[in-house]
Amino acid sequence: MATLRYLGLALENTYGEDVSDADLHIDITGASLDSPSEPFIQYEGGIGRMPANAIPGPYAPSGGAEFAASISSLAYLLHLALGVSAIDSTNVSSVSDEDHSTGVGETELDFTLASFPVIQGSFELNDGVATQYAHDDGWGKIVEDASSGISGWINYATGEVHLEGLTESTTYEADYDTGYYIHTITPALGNDIPSFNAFVGKDIFEHKFLGCIINSLDFSVEQELANMAIDVVSKIDQKETIKALEDLLLTSNCHGERQKSFADVQLKVGDFGGALSDISAKVRALAMTISNNGSTEDNIGLNSRFPQDGTVEGLVISGTMTLQFESTQYLEDFWGDAGGAVEGDPQLSSGTYYQRWWNFWWLGIWGLNYGKGSSPECKHPAQWKRKDDARNCIYGRVRL
């Protein structure tokens, strides 16, 4: 029996929609997303010592998954957890009529495009007039058009292309988009966040979950891989056929991605409204949690044992980071005054506002401890949590 444990994700258009295929797959280290353990209501009547009957009760699968973060998995799941995405295409440009030719007797061709990275799904091979011979499928495969018989692969990160089924002594033209998009992900103001299908590979079958919402998302990094964990509540589950390894849409296979480590994470902070400065070298550990406070019990009504919508409750974003202690700056931010704790609201022009890969509301320091153990280095763990005003705020950004 092969070991095939993966997580597939696919956005739903409506809550509980059955989506046929995943948008991407993630190589996971563990998964607890499963059927509910007690989906029956026991009736204990007055006849005999044992329950008289077990009646189907509320049914809502739940659980989670853990894995090392990549750019694609992080961006996709942040959108699911927060709900609103804006895409800036300023840094994307189009390349047209780039010539690549076969020689005498050549029906295969390897070349590197003039510009890269290449935007997935934008590559087209044509005759420069009206006939399109092939295009990429957005996952690294080049597939034929108009029964041309041309196929191959493309590496979006490096611009490398391999083509087969070409005609000898022929010039082909390639059109594609190059550059990168900037995604800004922000919290939905209402109680609705995107729902999705989850496809969990469990060696001998694929366990599919419909009507999933992100209850919580955790991110942490400390001199290891950048780890992510999600907790999911779902509407219903069903059995599917396990995917073959070659059919998994793993971004590492075609986008040149890899799992990210602490060396890929950068943290910048600064006074609110001011310039950012890089403090990455002083950060020893970083963790955060997005909690949507989802509850399947609140979404189960009459006439069905399954949840009927995926609304969530109050959003809480919190986290911790461990910093090398070189000044009293963050302690003063925690106090609200340079000299110590103050009565009432702190009125400093600086404080703690962290913007981590996406824009959300103000965050204030909730706890700060100074400690020196056996290590000669002094550290202070800072706890932070979302605030709804701009007082006592530092602005920051994490890049992964």
C-alpha cells in the first residue's frame, strides 16, 4: 500500500457545493479532519437498563491538518481564513511573438523564455498569424490545441520550456505574461468567509469534505521550517478514489516552489505611519493565530442534521514573538509611557501594529516578559492581539 497523504483545496461558489477537482494539493505532515465521533442521539426510556434507540443527530465533520508553508499554500489559506483578496497586476507585462525554431529533423525543442517568472496559464504557442498550437494548463503541462499533437512542460520560475510533436524546420511564436501579482488579503467585515471543499488523501481512499470553513489558522517559525496548521469545520463528508501521485497538483512539481524556512521570513516594524526597519536578525521566534470562532452548532437548524451555512463569529488575531532584548522600546510600548505604566489609555505615538502578509486592524502588546537564563543573550517574549484604534501602535510587515 502506497503512502499518499495530502490535502486538496477547492473554493466553493455556494456553501456545500460539490466541486469536482482541487485547485491545488499540499503535502501534509498530519491530518485529523474526519467524520464526527458521536453523530447519534440516544433515547433512554424507562424500559430496561439500556438505551432504547439511537437516532441520527447533528452531523458536522471537523478536524485539521499540519504542513510546512509554501507561498501558494499560505496565500490560498489566508484568503480562506480572512475572506477578501485584492490583486495588483502592476508588475505583470505581456511578451508577444517570441520566435523559437526547429532545425532539420528536429521535432523536439528545449529553450528558455526571454523573460521570467512566467504567469501560470498565460503561455501560448502559435504560428504568429491565427493558429494556436498549444497552451499551458496552469500547472506546468503544455497541452495541444487544434489537434496539433504538440505537448511538453514549462517551469514558471525559470522560464524553461520543453516541447514535443513539433514540425521540423519551422518557426513558432510564443506569447506569455511575465512578472508577478501582489495579493493583499484583508478580513471580511461581515460573518461570511469563503467556503471550500477539502480533499484529504488517506492512503487507501480520498476523504472529501464539503462546506468547509477555516475555524483557525496557525503560523509559527523558529530556526526550522515555517509551519502551518488549520482547524476546519465542515458540512458533510464522502468517499472518493485516492489520487495517483502524478495527478496531484503539487506546486513544488511545476512552479519551482519549496517549503519555506526561518531564513525566508523577514520582519519589518516602525512607528505607525512612518518608515519600516528590518528587525529580522533580532527575532528568535514568531507565531500567530487567526481565529474565526466558527461553530457548526450555530449553523444547524431544523429539518436537516447538517449545517446549512458557514457563518463565523468574532475574528481574533493574536500571536507571540521572541526578540533579542537590546533596548526598552517594546517595554515602553507595553507600559504606554517611557517611564512606566500609566492610568487610562496610553498616548504614545508608537506601539504595536503588525501587518503580516496582509492588511488587518491595529494590534497592541498584551504582555511582555524580560528574561535571562543560562544563555548570555537577553530575550523578551511579546504577546500581541488585535486592537481597534490607532493609538499606541507600531506598523510592521512580515514577508515570506
